[in-house]
Amino acid sequence: MSDEETKKNALNQVEFYFADSNLPFDKFLFSQTRKDPQGWVPISMIASFKRMQPIRDAIGEAGIADALRNSASLLEVNEAGSHVRRTKELVQVPDVHARSIYAKGFPDEYESLQGELESFFAQFGKINGVRMRRETEVPRKFKNSVFVEFASAPEMATFLKSASAENPVEDGGHGIAFKDIKLQVMSKPAYVEMKMKEKGIDPNSRSGKGPRKFNAFRELERERNSGSHNAGASRTEPLEFEYNGKTLTTHPDGSIDAEQVVFPAQSVLRFSGAGKGGSWKDLKDTLTTLHPTSFVEFPGDAESGAVGFREPVSDSKLEEIKGKTITVGGQPVVWERVEEDNAKDFYVERAKFRANFLLDRREADRSAPRGGRGGRGRGRGRGGFRGRGGDKRKRDAPPQVGAAKRSRSD
């Protein structure tokens, strides 16, 4: 594949990440856009996503930045080519559920399957996304079925009509084949109704529907109702807070002075070689038994990440961590130090996030009725600032890191 084709793939993939059909439902990426007052996200982090890793290997982060500069209207790259952001307000896309289909009968997963599925469904119309369904337990095996969101209802209807041409069932049929394999196809609403009937669940009841998935629009509405993101003058007032023993002060736009951020020397390590379904929570619990741990930066679907510690990591401590043969997603990971300049970037990002969280909370406090804060609990902040218990694993066995979660910091 030529560099130009690779850059085109990079732009398509990143525009998908930031699209209205994906960003509001991607808790990790949406939280990253909220860390910076202007919404900038590090391209290095985007490049670490599984789908982006081959692209990064081919053209580098500078090549990815060049590709994103060709975005017609959705994305903007900063002058240094280090960060990208969305240029438009999020727009709630209607009828996503009604424009989606379920398809089953695909082969077991292999490296290029996701891309092949996207190309396969694109021949039937414009596709907003193809989501491979997985088991909830590690190693989160592919369930040989997908949900596909069409950009328009008529194109979805045409697809379902083609499927119903053979053995029609449940708003679909078996008239579509993938590599000569007949697929079971139906609309997503029909699939959901079928499964609820199988489980004896009343479709009108909330019970049995499971936990509500992340929805940025719901979170933004909650903030508006609490007054936490009102554009009032009070938010521009300076706010002092302590971070790593240093008092920082917010600017009128909510930003902080990065030069004022301090952190322990030699306190950030990078790991690589993680398998699918690795969990930042399990990794942090494991490392906490070895050295006081501050944060784990581990984007979803990535094979590498970074860990910050509350104290410097000596050479002997690094060797001890390496000697534990810690596995993430079932694979042993390799550890190395992060250079101090790059290490500081991690702490600056967390200081920005902390500043925005405290500004949000101050606004909520001022808007809440007297005598309470309207239900926002003490001791917990956005992003999981509550403490965790110690790791209960036996120390004489290699620590195992399991179920998939998104990255967090404390």
C-alpha cells in the first residue's frame, strides 16, 4: 500500500473515532477530549489504538498528522502536528437503533477481519460503523456476529430486502453471503425483541436490560442541569488547587500553566506487548502491590500503555517489576523507562483534567440547593478518583491482567 493510500486510511479511521456516530458513545475518547479546555487530544495516543498501529508503523505520527490536516471540516491539527481536535459541536444522530442490522455467521476472528467486514457492508450503502460483537469475559472472543449501522434507513431497508429473498425470518433472512457463507440477517430492533422473548423479558421493563451504556449527550445534559458547564463569569474566576504537592491556579479559559506542574523524577514506565482484553484496573491493582501507583494510561484496543508512580522508580525496583512477568490480556509485557520530557506530558494532562473536574464541581456546588450538592457524592470524581483495595493475588505466581476496560487515572 502506498503512503497516500495509508494516509487516506488514517483520515477515514480517525474521522470515524471523532464522528457523531462514535465519539458520544466512546467513554475513553470522549473523556480525553474533555481533559483539555480546547478539546485537543494527543495524536500519539490516537496512534496507539489497535487499528492505528499498522498505520503508525508505516507513516509515523508525523504522517498521521499530515493525513488529518486533509479533513474537510471535522478535524483540526495544531501547528506542531502533535494534537488533533474536533471542530464541530457534537450532534445527536437520531434513530441509530432503527438504522442498524444484526448479522451472524462470520468465521472466527483473524487479523484483517474487521477491515474486510467494513468493505463487505460498504457495498450495500454508506456505513457509519461495523461493531464486532464479543464475549464479556476475557479473552473477549468474537461471537461471529456484528451490528452494522447504516447511514440511511432506505439503504438499510434495501439490504434487509435482499436478505429476505432467501428463507425470510424476523425482518430479514439468509439471502446475503460473506465469502460463500450464508448469513443470518435481521434488523437490530427485531434481534433485540427476539432475544428478550427468549429470556422472558418484558420489552417495556427496564429490568433485564442491563446497565446503561455511556452516552455523552446524557452526561452533558446532566452537567447542564447541575449548572456545571454554564458559561457564567464564575467559571472564569481563578481556582487554586494542589497537585503533586504544588499549588496550581487556573486561567480564565480553564487552562493551567504546564511549567508549574511538578512530578516525581523517574516515575513513569512504558509497557508494550499487551494482548486483547487487558484491564487497566487489574494492572494498577497488581502494580500497587509492588510500588505506590498513581495512574495507568491504557487506551482501549491498544497493545502498549504507560504507568505513573507516586515515587521514583529505582533501577532495582524496575528490575523487580520486570522480574514479575506481569501479563496484560494474557500476554507478558515488556517494561522500559519514559524520558522525563515525555513523562511530564502525562502529568500535565492529568493536571488539566483535575482542573476541569474541580471547576465543574465548584459550579455544581454554587448551583445546588442549600444543604446539599444535589446527589453528587463526596470522595468520588469524574474518572474514578476513589481508592481501591489491595491486590489479593498470590505473589509467587505471575500476575494476570484480564477483562477489558478503558484507561483511567486517579
